[in-house]
Amino acid sequence: MEEREDNINNDDTCLSFAVTKAEKSGAQYAEVYVVKNRELEVFVENNDLKQSKYHKSSILGIRVLVDGSLGFSSINTLERPHIEDAIVRAIKLAKLSPADKFNSMPNKSKIKLLDGIYDTKSESFGLSDAIKIATEMLNTAKTFDKRVSVDSGNFSSSVMCHGLLNSNGIRVAETISSFSWSIMGMALNDSDNEVSNFDLQYGGTHHIRDIDVVATAGEFAKVVINSLHARKIDSFRGKMLLTPLAATELIQDVLAYSINSHAVQKKASKFEGKIGNSVTSNLLTLEDDATNVSGLVSSSFDREGVPHQRNTIIENGILRRFLYNTYTANKDNTQSTGNAGGSPKTPPIVSASNIIVKSGKSKLENLISEIDRGIVINRFSGNVNPVNGDFSGVVKGGHYIRNGIIEYAVKEVMVAGNIFDALYDLIGISEERKILSDSILPYMLFNNVSFTAG
């Protein structure tokens, strides 16, 4: 196998040059963050392969502190003249910006690089391989049932190297491989001109051996076929069973916003002042864990070079901590949780990594058997307010459950409520979980939810 030309571990001269140059140009502290990425992508559209592309990129961000003021600039090249120009811009911006006593850069700490997020075979994975896998995904869905129609989808592979160097001695780099795929569409019943709800299924892994587009395409096809012959229902209040995908749309974003220290410090989080208090049903344990190598956004260190760690956020319903980067940690006189996020195009922000809900003790089939009257929601289309938790929208790919039996697909059903209230009415969590783009989530069962007939 040929040597990787974009491995930052083999050549970090641009990082050293940038930090040294920035310090000589007047910065008290400097940080340079570089991401190099090689990406292959194949697109599916209207039941056929439509486009494929190969893309390489190199992005460098330079952050400087001058007398407590922050300056930042980024470029899409690693050539020294452009790096020098970026340093000049960053220092100029710092001198024009107000000083902030909470601005700082983290000190060096021990970082253990993760095993399991880089597949050496990814270096020889080519466009023909991606096309073959995308074709297999498409054919699996189309041959499942002639009524299945694939509207769009994609298969992509990425080999990403990221590295960071700062004035305080942090020097770290690693390589991450990832493969992801998605498929979206509906079922068409020509005999009565019926069209099912759209469905979206997603999959991903760090390793070629674990690519399984067949399972994803098969699940997609099964869902859309089972969504045919949907019926209207009467309005009622009952139980709501969220699939992992629906949970990302209804639950995940609200929780990720509420545990973000930046939102807390702006007094825009519902969880402000509630550390140590109950904020959900005692069934819920939620973690943010970039060190879980099953997650698709796993990495060894964050956007500032701080080691990632496993953060227990909610434990048996009790709020334990918020997520911090260095800046927000300084404001609260605490330590970063390793949650500086963002790309080299922007200064660090506070960001969640892999949001993980601990598995429950019940099989999915047992959760369903406990539902006297309710709806399983495969997708949600509507509005969710991350600040106050209010939500309202349309049930997509929903099925009516009566006395523990899934009876039929539903249509024109609205669901509304408040996420924070619903979290106290969480009555079941499945053993089964799914790996999604930035989370690992189970099926979640809620009581006392309002469904309105259209």
C-alpha cells in the first residue's frame, strides 16, 4: 500500500511554521488547526445512479490572542505565503477586537489516541468500490417489492486527518476513516394511485468490513411498503413510541441544546440551575462520548486539542453536568469537558459529539405489547423549539397500535406537546439501539401524548 500523502502525523511542518510565525508577529498565544480530507461520494436519484465525485480538501485555521483579544482567519491551502497572509489577518482582527478575560488556550495534557476509528484498507477504497456498494443498496430496495421507489440516496467514504498545535505545547494528530450511506423514497401503489409517506434510512461505520447497505435498504423498503393503505384515526391521548430516527428529530436536538454551556450561560437553557436535580424520568441515562468508537463522530481530541472523554450528562433522570469548551469553562471556573467543536473555518464552539442513550431492559416487541393505545412514529415533520421544548408537527410513517398489536399505517395525524414534559413521561426504553450520524439511540416510549386527527 502506498504511503498516505495527507497524513499530518508524517508532516506537521505547516503547523509549526504557523504557530512560530504568529508568535513572532505579535501573538501571545497561537493555535493552528488543520483538516485534510479525501472523500468519495455516489448519488442516487429517481431509481438510478446519477453522479459520483472525488474530492480532496485542506483547510487551516489560525487563532491568535493579543492582549486578551481574539483574532481568527482560515484558508483552503497549506502553502506558506497564504499561511502568512492568514496570520496577518488574524492578528489585525485581534487588535481590533475587545479584550475578554475568559479568552485562553488549553494547556498540554495526555491524549490517548483511539483504536478502532481508522481502517487501513480505506486508503485503497476507490470510486469503483463506492459505485458497486451504492448499486447494491439501490438494487436491494428495488427488488424487495416493485412498488418501492427510491427518490434519493448516497454512499460516501472519507479519510480525514486532523491535527492541532498551540503555543502551550499541544501537538496532536490522528486519521479517521468513515463510510456512510442513506436511502430515501416511498412506495407507489399504481392500482389505486396511492403513495406512501416518505421514509429515510441511514447507516455508517468506520470499517469497510461493517458496511451493510443491504440491511439499510431492506429496512427502508419494508417501512414504505408497510406504510401503504394508511387510514385516518380519531383524535386521542395515548402512548408515543419513537424510533431512533424520530428520537433524533424530536428529542436529541433539544437535549443537546439544553446541556450546552453556551446556551446555559445565555440563560437560554431549560436546564439552567438544575445540576443535581431531576430533569427527566429516572429511566433516562444520557452520555456524550466521543471515545465510543461505534459512534460516527468519534475522535481522540476536540477542536482545541483537549482529550475527549466520556461525559455522563443525565444519570437515571438526574442532571449531572453540562458540556464545555475552554472559553465557557473559564466563565464558570471549571474544566473543559472536551467539547470544543467546529471546523478549521471557525473558532471553536461548544458542541456535542456522540449523544448516547443507555439501553433499556425491554425488547422492542415487549414495549409494543405494553401499548394499549398509541402510535409508533418513524419520522416527525414539524417544529421543535429547543429553548422551551414545545413541538408540533405531522406523524410520518406512523402506525396505530391497539392492545399491543400494530394494526395499520396512519395518515393526517398531528402530534403536539412539550419535550421537557414528555421526558418525565418516558415509560420505556428498548434494548435495541441504532447508530445514527451523531448519536446512538434506542426506541423510546412516552405516555400521555396528544394525537390530533387531520
